[in-house]
Amino acid sequence: MQLLEQALARFAEVYGRAAEAADVVDHTACTLATCSASGWPQVRTVLLKGYDERGFAFYTNRHSRKGQALAENPRAALCFHWAPLAEQVVIEGVVTPVAEAEADAYWASRPRESQIGGWASHQSRGLKSREVLEQRVAEYAARFPEGEAVPRPPHWSGYRLAPVRIEFWRARPGRLHERDVYEHTAEGWCHRLLNP
């Protein structure tokens, strides 16, 4: 467990530098890669909403394409690439839903407009026209009047990726980049360097 703690501390250090860098637009943005039961890989950008020794949390509509892929195959990878820092972190692991109370707490922190959008959007499904979406937004805005709490939809929640592999990458001259990986094996966590 000590090596996992070391990897998380190292992630926190790089993540903190990314947060402080003026030229990093959103340090929480990361690429989420999933693979459905059909075997086709899927990739999209999500926002990291927290991390600790249990893993890395993000939130979405469970009926979305990513939600369906995770229901079929709960393995995924996150890639943080902070170009101004010339650093990247790739985290692979097993994904599980967050606790209902945790999803409720994060939902309550979202702006009202985003909460209404969470109800109105049939994420990843076909949309006849923009007007149809705007009509649903208006309907849910009326259903949950201003000043009243907007409850979390049953189809909206979070996921936590528990790492089994964390790779750190830092650019170096001549493409002799630094790469090292923390990986969980049958014997426990190990740490090793990789060739560029």
C-alpha cells in the first residue's frame, strides 16, 4: 500500500502544479477510455471531481454511452495531459458506482442550470432538434421552480476508478522522455521505470 500512497502523492503534486498553471485551461479535464462488450473502444473527456485512496471520481448520466460501456465492462482508463507542463498521467483500473450519498452531495453542489440539464438531456441518444432539448429544459425548469431544491435524477450518478496501474510521463529533450509506472500485481504494488 505504501507504493500506492506514493503514487497518489505524486499525482497530487503534478495535479496541483496543473491547477496553478495560468495556461492550463481546466486541470480537471481528462480523457476517459472505455470498451463496451462488443469490443469497440470509446473515448471522451470528463472532469475529475475528486480522488483519494479509493480512486478517481467522475459523474455522468448512467444511460449515456459511457455509462452503458461501464455497465458492460467496468474497466477503464483516465489520461490527464497537461501540455504546458509537458506532463501526462495515465490511470487504469476497475470502475464502480459511487455511494448514493456521495452522488447526492456532489449533485447538490452543481449549479441549478446544470441540474436542470441533467434531467432534460437524454445523453448520447439521438436528438430531433435543438428545440426539443430546449423544450425539455423549460419543462424541467417549471417542474422544479427557482428557489426549490432540484433532486438528483435516478439515472445520474458517479463512478470511481480504483487504480491498478498509474503511469507518469514527463517530456525530455530528444524524445528521451521520463516514464515510470506504479502497478498492482499478484505480489502487490510495484514501481519500475520504462523506456521512452
